[in-house]
Amino acid sequence: MSDKTELVAAAQINAFLGPPAGIEFNSNLGFETGTRSSPGVYVLEMEHKHSVKKLVVNVTRSNTASGTIGALVLDEKHIQINSFEDDVATDSPFFITVERVRD
């Protein structure tokens, strides 16, 4: 992390089919809640609002399964995570960090 950015949120998250399906924070800094809306789709809510244009989000799968995972900033508090394996939405544990670019 450079002196031009600051860490505002980070988490290790376990996503599971259930029952009940959902997510759990294994570690958490700066996130208020997290929900699983469908297989492979999660929305995380940060504790504080941040300018969307100043956020840098990194998300990485934390298992050995192949596939892709990505993040979409929805607004100043919400980030959507999408996880796929062989072009099919699938639940996967992941790590996420959110940094804010300083003025």
C-alpha cells in the first residue's frame, strides 16, 4: 500500500450453500454486513461512506478451485462480488481489500 492510499476495509469471507445459504466473516475490518443474494453473488456493506471514484477494490478467491471472481462498486457503501466457475455462478470463499485514494 502506498502513501497515496489508505486501507478502509478488508475481510476474509466464507461463502456457503447452506442450509441456510449465506456468508460468514472469518476476519473483518470496515465492513458492516454481508449477504448472499444468489449462488456466487454477494453484497458487502462498508461501515462508512466513501467516494466511489476514490475506491480501489481487490478480491481474490481463497480456495484452489478454478474460475473467476470480480467486484463491482454499487455505491458509496456497497460492493457486489461475483464468482464463476466454468461460466456458472458458484459460491466461493474469498479475500477482499478496499483502499481509498487520498486527496
